[in-house]
Amino acid sequence: MININNFIFKPENLSVEHDIICKTDIAALTDDEVRVLTDKYTDRASEGVSDTEIVGMVLWGADKQDTVSRKMVLEFWSKHNSDMALKMVYSIWQNRYDSGSFSELCGLLLKNIRDDKTWIKHWKLWMTASDIPTIAAGYAAAYCLEKQQSYNQWTELSRIDSNSRLGKTVHELFFCFCSEKDFQCTDRELVEYIENMGAVHRERLLRNILRMDTGKYPDALSLLFSALT
């Protein structure tokens, strides 16, 4: 059991949730499936709608550009949304965070959520950022420094899946901002990260490494200098 700022994490519970959220095969519903679903579950008292169907409805709406379809999704969500469905949508968003239409719909869904859980507050904040991975990585570094917590503890608190597109990018960019204590990375790993970075992040990483024991990262420094000159 892990206690982080009064949040209790039970590894066995997280493992079960991870399987439900990340290993469930969820696809967007078809137009016919949406019609059947909305006809069958017309009010809040209806029981039987599954989290997978709720998320499938959201994915259907993400592919639609018309206001009528979006309105259908939002009305359905307001009646049937669940904590698990929201977690599943959040997990999918972490692989589609740079999709304008999907992020816009997620932002509309979140307007109906009054929950003050940390990961929900973070998600709402990141929705408004122009560069989500950079903002998240900078926030992670500041949090770890202030709270004296590890990066992995921050990902638990924020429910960031380390295997998602967002999770992988945030972890790479974390080293552009973190303190020397949190710079737990090998020279080889840094080289791989640098190869995926743009010029702005490479420059930021170089400045961060130069504040530390630069002898630990000869290949990374050599690549950074050659890339920026």
C-alpha cells in the first residue's frame, strides 16, 4: 500500500483497474448501435448500460463533426457516465491527446464532472495547454521537487499510463526540467530521447544536464552539442 499526500494506492486494485482500462478492446459504436443504445436507455434510471458502451458512444461522437451528434453524446454522458467510463476515456485520450476533435469532446464531457480527484483536475488543466506533454513534464518535475516524491509516484497520482503516447513523451521531457536527484536516466536512454526531441527541448535538456555531473552523459552531451551547432 502506498500513501501519497493522503491518497491511498493499493497495488492489487490498481492492477485490476489497469487491466480493465488498458486491456479492454473498445471501438467506436456504429450509427445503428448508437440508435439502439439511445432508444434503449432513455433516462438516468435505466440500468444495464456498460462502461464499454458508454465509451464506445464517446468514440463515435469524436469522429462526428456535426452539433447534433455531439449533443447526443453529451446528453447520453450526462445520464450514464461512470467513474470507470471516465477513466477509460482518459486512458484513450492519453494516446489521442493531440487530436483536436477528441480533446474538444473530452473537454465538454469534463464540464459535467464535479469530482475533485487530482487526476481529473490535472486533466482539466492540461486540456487548455497548447503543448500538453511539456506542461505535464514541467508540472511533474515541480511536484517531485516540492513534495519529495518520485516520478513514478507522480504518475500514480495523475493516472498517467507510462506505455501511452503521452506517458512516453512526458517521461522523456521530464529530464528537461527535473532536479539532479530526480535525473534517474542512463546515457543510452538519454540518447534515445534526444533523437525524438525538437530543437527547443534539446536546448532545455542541455541546460539541465550542464547543471549536473556531466561526466555521466558523454554520448548524450555529444549528440546535443552536434544537434544544436
